[in-house]
Amino acid sequence: MRPPRLFLQIKPMHHRFLGMCFTLGSILPLGAQVAQTESDAVRQVLNRPDLKHLWSLPEAQAQAQRTEAGLWVNPSLEATRENPNGSAGPRREDTFQITQPVDVSGRRGLRKNTGDLRLRAAQGEGDAIRAELVQRVRLAFHQTLLHQERLKRLEAAVKRASRLAEALERQEKAGEASGAERRRAQRELDGLSARLAQERAAYHRAEEQLNVLAQWESRAPALEGSLVPEAPPPLDEILKLLPEAPDQRKAQQEAKAWALEAHASRRWMPDLNLGVGVKRWEEGGLKGSGAVFSLGVTLPAWNRGQAQRQRNEAEALAAQTRAAMVKDDAQAEARALWREASDLGTAAREILGRAVEETPKLLKGADTSFEAGETSLFELLDVQRSALDTDLQALDLAFAARRARLDLDRLLGRIQP
């Protein structure tokens, strides 16, 4: 049997000092500030005045169009002067008249109702924009949280590998360990250090993306939360909520608006032009005045709005088709996302739960066996590598489940975690 190796827990004072500095250096940047939650990030985005302009723009535009559809056509003022020659000499006639087009077909009222429908469609579009922005910041939050948790695992693995490499170096100098073992431990440490550097770079990239959206006063603080999402509601409840989702409301209201627009275009009766005014005349030293009334109408001989009616009817049919496709796509996506969030979330909870409970015991048992000379260095490194990879895979699985849940919330238009 190989002699026991009791060096893994025996470290000179300067190694302990360096280890303490390494630990503090890796923790302080993340824990120096008060930890922020997902709700804090969402609140920051919803309170940004500049972003509010994005989701309020569609409603403002639709409100302007609705106001325009309900307005009367502006009246026109006409003034004419005539100088005919009469039997008593030159004659002058001055006429002042206001002409107002009057809708007698009911198209203006129908277009006003169309504006109401398009206003509701724009509200759905605004809610979709807001849900998209909230989904972006929630995704950035959990992306940063993922790298934060991965950093913790990798930093712990680097510390274990560093302690092992230092101990083997001392044992090699004392003639109690081979150079091959020391080099193998150093190569393991180098590989973990490279992975740690890449993970730290990924963390800072995600941190900057989150900070751009949340606009925290300084760099993004340490985050507090769980990567594993809560179990989604039953699928039947999700499908019942879909008709009220922003994209659904927008498509349905637009289809109704185009159908009403097509109905309005079938009313081909032209508008009446009503005029009222006064006429003044002067002839042979005599003067007089009187009221003037006029009634005009465009004869629908050649153009009865056929082209506009055809365009509106085609738009109405296309809008109905789009609404049906949006409904079918949303149902399919909701089922897929619900299943993904449920299955991945359950698996992540089970694997992470076992990792929290079993990984420390597994690593401690591997260290004990190696110190007692019962296992080789390669077996120890294999156990450590396997434990680390399993933990990191569990975190990635939890993030995948969280992402599916975020996509499901965006589809439903939810803006609160």
C-alpha cells in the first residue's frame, strides 16, 4: 500500500495568506455592494423615461389616427364678384359663401370605430414592446447570475487545484512525490485557470449588458436569486390566458379594424356639399342683398369606390389569416415552452439538489482517499473534474429552464417576475 499523503491540509503560513488574498479578491468585487434581485432590475427598466417612449409610441400614433378619423372635413369659404351688363347699365354682384361637406353615408362613424379598434391593437403592440424589454433585462439578469454561479464553482476548483499543486511541489522537493505528479497537477491547474479567465470575461460581458438596461449608478452589483424557475401554471391555464396576450390582441383587433374598413368602403354614396352665404348686388344706383343656399353632390357615374373597396377587402382577408396564424403559432409555442420549462426545471432542481448535498461529500471523500494513499492522483483529479463539470452542467440546465420560462412570460405579456 502506498504511504499516506497528509499534505493536503498542511500549508505554510505564506500559502495560507496567499489563499486568503485569492479568496477575498474573488469575492469582494461581487459582494462589496448590496445584492440586487430580478425584481429590482425589472423595476429599473420600467422606470426609465426614455424606454417608456418606446412602448407608448404605438398608442399615441393610433390615438392621433382615431382623432383624425373623427374630425369633420374643413369647410371652405368662397368669394365671387360678377360684373354683367344689365338693362339698366353695369351690374355688380358679390357673393360670400361657406361650403361644408356632409357625410350622409355613415363612413365617418365607421372609420371612427375603426380607429377605436386600431387603438386597442396599438395598446397590444405597446404591451408587447414592454414585455420584450422586460424579457431582455430578465434574461440579462439571469445570464449574469449564471456566470456569477459558475465563477464560484470554478474559483473553488482553482483553489483546490492550486493547493494540490503547491503540496506536490513541496513533496517533490522533499523526495516524497514524483515530478510527473507535480507536472500533472500543474497542467490541471493551468486548464482550470484558463477556464476561470474565460468565465470571468463572460461574466463581465453579461454584467455590462445588464448594466446598460438597468442603468445602475455603478457597475452591476452582486445578484441574488435562483436560476431554477418556479414550476409554470398548468398548461390549460396558460392556453386560456393566450387570447389576452399582447400579440394576440394586436392581431385580432387589426383583423376587426380591416373588416370594418372594408364594410365602410362598400357605402359608395357620395358626400353632400352644403353651402350658405350672402349675395350683394348693385345696379343703376340701386342696391340689394339676399341669402344664398347651395347643394352639391358628386355623381357616382364612373368611380363608386370600387378600387378602394377591393383593396380593403383584400386587406381584411389577409388580416384574418394573419390573426389565425398568430393564434396557432402562439398555441404551439406556448405548449413547447411550457413543456421545456417544466421538464428542464424539474431536472435542474433534482440535479442541483443532489449537487449541493453530495458534491462536498464526494470531494472530501476523494481527498481523504488520496491522502491515505488509497487512490492515485489521476483518480483524484478525475473525481474533482467530474464534480465540477456536473455542477456546471446543472447550472446550464437551470439557465435553459429559466430561459424557457422567460420566453413563456414574454409570450403571455407578463412584466413582473
